Amino acid sequence: MNAMKHTFFRHLLAFVLFAQRLLAQHDAMPYLVPFELVGNTIVVQATVNGIDGNFILDTGSPALVLNGSYFEGIQVPWMNQAVSDFHGELSKARHLVVESMDIDGLPVTGETALVVNLAPLEQTKGIPIHGIIGYTNFNEMEMLLDFDKQHALFFPTNKKGERLCRSSSYRLTDSLDLKMSGHFPCIQAVFEGKKLRLGIDTGAEANVLQSKLLKNKMGEITLTKNLEVRGIKNQRKICPRGWIKNLRIGHWEQEDREMVIANLDELNSNLNLGLDGILGVPFLKERKLAINYKSKKIYVWEDAVGTIADQEELKKLEANKGAAKQEH
């Protein structure tokens, strides 16, 4: 009889713990991070080793890069690393151990950061830039970008990439398969019958297409105003920009899309799979997209409820953020 009682209580305890986990998951909410657009650059507030500042949210960066104007770092002789920009220009990097970091209160696992001179980037943007938050800082979460509300939602995920919490303000409408080229998330596109690999880059202010694809076709492109593309060291390249016709991304219908035409050979030299182009902020603005590295999907979301309900959920998210900050 006692054995039966013990068995009953063990099952009861197991059920209670299971129910608590379910309730905890149900009550859990994604983490909201407001951002500001400076031109077409996504800027968030973050804190690294106690220093607050403006940081660029950049899936095109393989790691956390810090500005030498605010962070010292040390030179490690046997770690001769450098940061390469769009033009292939290298900036010699120092190293800094990240003891603590959060993105607007969202705790991020510590790591080693690269420290370079970002002063030319600050001059271009006209604001202090303390660093660039890259792939290793958010690849364990699903990141949803909502440009209408100017915030990102970060969802913790399990090993399969399944969300551990939900947001009632959005509903899933579509998805695209995702592949990786180094740290770049990529989706497939088709242009004139040829399959292309396009990288998703939240740090790119324009959409870019490999110039080699358009050899002998420039006369067929409706050119617009040229774009001056600047690198980390403020080097400049003038690139033509024009409307590319009938570009199909994934299974979506073909569209005409304005893209900068540039040589991507320098960028591709650092990737295991070459890119045929880059989809930057102008593409990301078109939909509410979420990047999930673990499930290897890019999800398309849309608003699911009205303005009043949205505001109520935003209040809950802000309250959740405040509670998390107090815990840390």
C-alpha cells in the first residue's frame, strides 16, 4: 500500500512539474529590442563590459566588432586577425574578452570581440558607433524584424529551432528555405533561368547584384542614380544602380528590383560558398521577416491583431524587459 502511495505521489509530482513547465512556456514572451534607422542602417542600444552605446545590427558580420575609440583590446601575436569589409580592405584587429553584454537589456553570452577603428563609419553615419553586433551574438535565437514598429523580437529556440515562446501580435504566412555560406544566411533566387545564391545582410543599406551576372546586359537595365559605397577605412567606390527585371526570390512571384551592381569577388574570397548578390534593408523592409539559423528558415509574419491589442502586448513585452533587467 505504501509503495502504491509513493508511486502515486511521484506521478503527481511529475505531473505538477510538467504543468509548471507548460505554464512557464505559455507565459514566456519574446524579448523586444527597439531600433532606429540611420539611413538604411539598423542601430540598437547595447552594453558591452559596462559601456553603453549605439551598435549596428549586422548579419553580414561574422562576430562582435568593437570601435577602438571606446574599447582598448590587446594585440595577440598568435591571433593575427583582421576585419574585412565589402571592398576587401583589411583592418587589423585587437582582441577583447567580453565579460558582460546585453542588447537593450537582452543578455548575450560573453565571447571574444574584435576591436578595430570604426571612426570613418561614425563620420559617415553622423553618430557615435560603438560597435557592430554580428552573427555569433544572435544565431541561437530567432530574430524578427518589424520596420513598421521599428523593433526586433528575439525568440529563444530549442535545438530544432522551435520557438520556446509566442507572440499573439503576429501570424505566420510563409517561409523560405535558408542555407549558410560561412556566417551569411542565404536564400535561392532565379534570374533569367539561372539559380542565384543571395545573402541576407541586415547591415547592407542596399540590395546588391554581382556585376559578372550582367556582363553584356547593362544596356538592358534601367539605370538610376549611382551609389557611393564606403568601406570601414572610408575608401569609396562608385557603383551603378538600376532596376533588375524578373528576379524571382524563392517561390515568390518575379519582381523588378532596384539593385546596386558591384563586384563581389573580394567578399566571396572569405566565404565557403560564393554569393551572387546581397539582399539588404530595402528587401527586409518589404515584409516582416524572421531569421532562424537552427531551423534554416526565413519566416514571413504579418500583424495578426488590431492596434489596441498590439499596444497591450507591447506593454507586456516592456514589462517583461524591465523584470529581466532587474534579475541581471
